[in-house]
Amino acid sequence: MPLSKLQFKPGVNREMTSYANEGGWFDCDMVRFREGMPEKIGGWTKVGSNSFLGSCRALHSWRTINLNNYLGVGTNIKYYIEEGEGYSDITPLRAVTPLDRNISVSIYGASATGEVGEVSAPMENVSITLTGVTAFSQINYVDAQSEGGDIVYLTGVSASGEVGDGTFINTLPVEVNGLEATGDVGSVNVVTTTVDFDSEILFSATDGSSTVSVNDINHGAVTGDFVTFTDAIGLGGNITAEILNQEYQVALVVDEDNYTIVARTVASVNSITIDGTYTPTPVVANASDTGEGGGSTIGAYQINVGVDTSISGNGWGAGTWGRGTWGSAAEISTESDTLRIWSHDNFGEDLIFNVSNGPVYYWDASGTNPKTKRGVLLTSLTGASNAPTVATQIMVSDRDRHVIAFGANPLGSSTQDPLLIRFSSQENATEWTPTPTNTAGDLRVGLGSKIVCAVETRQQTLVFTDASVHGMQFLGPPSTFGLNLLSDNISIIGINAAASAQDRVFWMGRDEFYMFDGTVRKLPCTVKDYVFSDFNESQADKVYCSTNTSFNEIWWFYPSSSSANVDRYVVYNYVLNLWTYGTLARTAWTDVGIMENPIAAGADGYLYYHEDGFDDGSTTPASALTAYIESSQLDIGEGNNFSFIRRLLPDITFRNSTAISPLVIFTLKARNFPGGPYLQTEDSSVVKTASVPVEQFTQQNFVRLRGRSIALRVESDTTGVGWRLGTPRIDIRPDGRR
């Protein structure tokens, strides 16, 4: 009989049974399609030998004026700048103590008969919170002029009626309680000041233990936070000044004034980061360590670490440990306990970045050694005018050079509006106060309950809410931007679930995949049921979408139902219009551009160059990357007849393989009935392995296989092997009915 070609439709289809998908591919891992033919994907190698702390869910690459290639790496613990395969920690600070202290100021004996003009407090650089203040006119400002004349303006103060809480910049909160405006008062002076202030950070150690207790009044830290001590003196024994004056991770928060650290040998935090874990070498105190560290210790506290796993629901187990007292209510929507995700963009050569639903920061790339600097609050920059203090996402529009804050606080308020979009004046990251002579302003999305994310294209920015998608376009003065509803009744599964390619936007919804190419439409997906029927929805915020434009692909990394972390991927080829999937733990991805290869973040604390070789570079030496593709059943017999397969003629090329003798395994699997088990010959030998030189082909493989239908599986599991499948052929002969 003539040889029969094994030709299969490109793409993987899991929307039907294997038998119904005759002539197609049914299962795969680490495989893509090129010109309709399956091939093994590229492997990966480590970006240097250093690891980062935490789970990375944000990557952003850019180039400075000096041609430095920077990569922003945002984790739930820190924010880094990666350059030259090394990490610089630019995580912003939230407080420096004892310079920043909580001082309570009680105000007595203030008679009032009308407008409260100003409140004066005899200290400099104060922040004041007014609680329970009744005013019939606006409270204008707080003048802390006795020590320097700086004026701290109030925000969020109503012009009439009760004034609740205001949130203000700077560092020393002052509470003004029970002030009633019942008459004319030009100013209210501090009559009595109650100060609870201890100027020292105190250490204590125990002989034979590496645990050091730290006393710092109202430290504000949570377990896992990082603090850097300076100006401390040794405790008298093994705990020297050099041991104390370095960065530490808070081991345990005892209460609001006390926590513990583990004394460690002198080393930078990067040098003790091993496989993404903080692993210092402890130093044990001795009997001479009886000191307290002196009276001049400064503690620089980085912003509180974020959550690495989404927590939902109420009651026991919801939220973070220690967020309230024993027996306290746990009625939370977990907004404060949601996954930490950063957004970031470059403003010129500088970086603007923020924690989702948190403050906005700025990092200046100029200077002789910028990587020694930390990010600072956008509101703290010189000339900052009404810059947002909170945002869901931050972005710089490439076309018109506005900084855009999605889900920001309104002008004159510190309360976040999850549907508000604010934008700075053009070419100015600090000017956010709208005037007739600038282009700053705001817009509010009218459909949905919150902005989930925004994705920029060449023509417009798509703004996703939990119920709709809008197009935001630059119009120019006086409106600056406009919003158009593109579609409602859609969903998006998370802040990182969308990406743009060739002026189209692709995203994952709750149970569908979508695309915008001028209109919003659902993507036909041949693996939809496979993906969404095995998906951990409680960790949906971990979904990460990115492009791999060298291969015309959109990748989504997601957690399967049995995993709390990302362990799967699904890929859409937008040129061939087909799907593949597989297993891979990658928490973030950035495409080629500034970097020569795509870079992805592993769950092990390392970055990886992808499409580099054909092996798994997470081990040393690199290990084999197992790749396979398996077809659906293909009829080889008519009616009740069996057929006998005696030869396989493979058609495969070992493209760019580095192995001396690259090989793959061809497996032919026979069945009698669609739902029956696969059959094997008497010696169970249905697999033929051929070792051939690079770009050479095995001429034929002799097999003995009998059945009514067969499936083909092609697999490689050795290092240095890359392959692309062609059109194999088989030698089939009729073999009767039994």
C-alpha cells in the first residue's frame, strides 16, 4: 500500500473530544507553531547570579540619556532597578525615626463665634488632623510659623458643617479635638501641648541568642518590613556598631512600640538574598551585650511590605495576621490585603511608579550614582501642585507626554475615587492643578464600580473597569482628553491581564478572551474550557499578560485550580489565529525592545532571558526542557477493520540544536474504540528512538502496531535539542476484523 501522510491542523483544540477532533492536535507543552507546523519553544537562561526578594509582578525596561539600560522590578517586598545583572534597591521610605514622631496636641479654651481662620502650632513641619471640628466657614490653613514659617495647607476640609478627618503631608501628626466654631475667632493658639515623645531607638540582646529586641515608639512596621539603622553604637559584646548599622528585616512585631530583628554578619542585603529568600548569617550575643545602642540611632523604614497571596472573604483567616485585636471584627473586603502589584512608566529618563491603590513615587535617574537614591513621593518634588496621593495605576502617555493617574484622589481630597482619571499638565509631572494656561485636568468613568487597568495603544488608551471598556483619546486644549464607551458587559480578570500588540489589545476576562481592533469582540478560543475549568479564581490577580512579538504571540500566565501561584500559560498567535498552552511558573514578563531577549520573572526569585537556547537554565548546569505535542485520534481502519502499521518515516528538522546527537521520541498510540485504552504490541514497544546528526533525518523506523485509530506524539527530553516537525508518513496495511 502507499504511505499515508500524518497531517494535522495547526493549533491545539480542547473544546471537543480527541476523537471528534480528528486531524488536529489535542495536547502540548513547550511547543509553538510556525507556518502551521509545531516546533519546540526557546529555552531560558538566568539574568546573572543574583536574586531578588519577593514575588515580582511588574517589569519595565527603558534607556536613559546616557544609554544605560534599566529594568524596573517590582515585588511584593521591594522595588529594584536592575542593570548589568545586579539589583539596586530604590524602595521608597515611609518614615525616618526618631525624626518623625507622633505628637498629640490638645487645644483648650477656644471660644468661637464664626469663621475659624487659622490654627497655629509652635513646631515646624507639622501635619495636622482635625477631628470633630464644627465650622460655619472654611478653615483656611495651619500656620506652623514659630519654627520656620512654613504653611501647611489643609485638604479635604468642607466649607461648612462638620469637618471630619483630613490627611496631610509631612511628618508630625497633630490632633486638634473638640474645637467648636460658635463665634468669630481669627486664630486659635495652642494653650496646652501634650507630647508623648522618646527620642531614642533602644536595643536589647540576650546572651546566647541572635534575636535583638528593638524599642521604637509607634514604629508603624509590620512583620517582614525592612529598616536600616545608622548612628547606633555597639551593645558591648558581639553586637557591634557595624552589626547594628545595616539593613534588617523585621522578624516579629511584638506591639506598636516593639519588634525583633535577627543580628547578622555585615553584608549588603543583595549578597544575602539566595534563591529569592532573605538568608542572613546570624550573630549570637554574649554576656557583654548589655548596652542599648546609644541615644542617636536613626531608623529608616521602607514602605510596608505587601501581600503575596490574595485573601478574600470575612472571618477567621481573612486579612493579615495581627491587623486587629483578639476577638475584633473581621468584616473586610480585603482592599488593604490584596495582592501587591506595581505600575510604572518612564517620564523621560526618570521613573514614575506606584503600588496599585497606593501612593505615587518618582525616581530621578540623573546624577553621578542614581541607583543609590530611593524613590520619593511625587507630592514631595519641588513645585508639586496637587499631585495625586493615591492611584490604581500610573502611566505616561507617549503621544502627548501627560502623566495619567487612574483611580486617583480628587483635587482637594485625600480619598480615592476608583473611577476618577487625573492627568498632569503636558510635559510636567508635578503640575496637577488645572489652570487656563495648562492642560492638567480630570475625567470620571461613568460605568462600573472601579478602574481595573489601562493599556496604551498608538491611537488611544483603553480604560478597563469591572464592567466596561472605554477609549481615552487626546483631544488637545481645552478638553485635553475625552472618553468614549467602547463596550459594556465585558470583564477583565486582573490589572495585568491585558496587553497591546500591533495596535490591538488582547485580554483575559472571567470566562472569555477578548480583543479590541476597532471594536471589542470575543476571541474564538479552542482551549477555553481547558483553561477556565482548571483555574484558581481566588488568585486571579496573579494573571500576567504580555507579548512575544518575535513570534506574533500573546502569553497569559495563570494559576491552575490546584495551585496558589502561577504554574500554567496559554498562548494566542494573532497572525495564525491559533492557541497552545503549557506549564511554566512566570510571574511577570517584558518583551524585546530595550533588551535583546524577552525577560521574565521566575517564582524562584530570578530573572530569565527567554528564547535563549533550548534548555531550562534555572539549574546549573542547565537541565533538559521537556517539550511535546500529541495529536487527536486518526482513523486508519474502515468500519470494523483493523490496520497494521509496520513503518514510520519521520519528517523533522533539528534546528540550531547544540546537542552532538539531537533526538526526539516518536510515539504512535493505537486504539480499538474512541473511549478505549491505547493498545501496545506484545513487547510494549510502540516507541522508536532515533539518534541523528543535526539537520539530518532518520530514514525509517520499523514498528509493530495494530488498531483502528492512532495518535502521534512527538517529544524531546534531552539538553541542547531544538526541533520542528514536518509531515511524517506511516506504512499501513489492512489487518482483518479481529
